[in-house]
Amino acid sequence: MTAPTYPPPGGDAALRGYAGRYPALRWPQAARVAVSFVLNVEEGAQFALSHGDERNESVHEVKRDLAGAPDLNMTSHFAYGARAGYWRVTNLLHAAGVGLTLNVCGRALEAAPWVGADARERGFEITAHGWRWEAHSGMDEAAERAVIARTLTSIEHHWGERPRGWHTRASASVNTRRLLVEAGVEYDSDSYDDDCPHYVSVAGKPHLVLPYAFDTNDMRFFDSHAFVQAEDFAHYVCAAYDTLWAEGAHAPRMMTIGLHSRIIGRPARIGALRLILDHLRTRDGAWLARRGDIARHWRMHCPPA
């Protein structure tokens, strides 16, 4: 395999992007911002010696590395997300009429197959988040192809539909996008480079990317502890929305709100979602959409050149 080089192919175009001239596209209901709530379902997919993995997961309310023995503490922490947090988050967002995307690891769905049935019953979209909660950056191509196939098959079995979208934890590999296209995945979120969807060339064909975001993401309660109180997260997300709402008067904008059942689903943090939803209602112009719906609308009204 040829080693990747920097800048990447088409590097100037990749960095130039839309150059401030976004497509003349409008979201449904004349909305200014397509708001994507994404609940990452990873419980059961974390690294654990008790699962036969080579190590234990170390990302917790505090960072902790336990080597040589199963980490029952960590297992219990992740279990909270499935047992309590999932229901607290999904019930709130479903009642608010949010088009919710569940970003699900295949092994998490095998551990909690009821998530697939619940998503089907309540109209949630499921996108693929890998088999385990892991980066793909160092994977051998054949192994990665097998991981992608296994993940897509598991979700199709438990949800009843083949997922149209994909998002890798941490970094994808140099092969991931090509392998996803080969597997029939219609869009991915392995990018953090814009406030709008865009196309990239994969094997000479256009492929749709729906950028994700790490700043409007509840993981920052853990990572760097940028958020402590529920209001911290809510205020940051609302500030991002206000900027995108102003810009959305002239061109389409998209905002992703990344969530985790074991993080935002805690009693002291769930109030952030209520504050965010209240703010979206007071400043009309948000389309609370599943990522698949955003991708479908973009392709229909802004097809690749």
C-alpha cells in the first residue's frame, strides 16, 4: 500500500472548501439550520478483558487504567448508559419530536438488541459506529473490510434496515471511506471540517460527507472537563446555534449535537437538553432531523457536479 502524503490529494481544494460560497439550498420548512441530535450507543462495545479484548477501557468520569484484571467498575459505568441513561435521553428527545440518530456500535447492539427494536418502533435512525468502540486508523485493510461488513450486518439484523451512514470513533484509516463505498454506505461523518455537508471523491466517484463536531458534544464533560454544569453545555450549544442561525439567513448550515447515554443521561446533566430545546423553540428556524434525512435532502437539492 502506498503511504499517504501531506498535503492530501487535492489538498488546496480540500482546504478551500466552499470558499464562503455555499450552495443555494434551503432546508425543509424554510429552516435556517439543520440540527442533528446524535446519541452514540457504545455500551458493551468498550474494550474489556472480560469481553476477550486485549485491555480495559480507560475513559470514565475520571481517567483510569487497570491492567491485568477485568475492570468491573468500568463495566458498571458503561452499563448505566444502557440501563438508565438511554431511556432518560431518548424519552425526552422523542417527546420533543426530535428526529434522532442513534450512532451504534455493532457489538453494543449485540449486547442490547432491544435498542434496535426501540429504534424501529419510535422512528429513530441507526447509523454504524464500528464494531467495537475503537479507531480504525491502524487496521489492516482485510480486517477492516470484515469489521465493516460485520457491523452493517448486525445492525440490519437487529434494526431491520441496512444503515446508510457511518461514523468511526477517533480516526478512520486511509482505506475506510473506500471500503464504506464498496459496502454500499451512502454517507459518512468521519470529518469535522465544515458546517455543511459536502462531497468528496472516492475511487473517482462523489461521496457525501456530513461533518460531525467535537465541540458541541457532551464528551467534553469528560475530556478536559470543559463542561461541568448542565448549563455549561447548553450555553455553548445555544451560542453555536445562534451563530449558525444568523448565517443561515443567507446559506444553509448544519449543527451536530453529539450525545452519550452514560454522560448526558446522568441526572445532573440531562437538564442541558431541556435548555437547548427551549432555546431552539424561542429562535425558530431549526430543522431537527435525522442524519439520513439531511443526507437525502442534500443529495436531492444539491447533487454532485
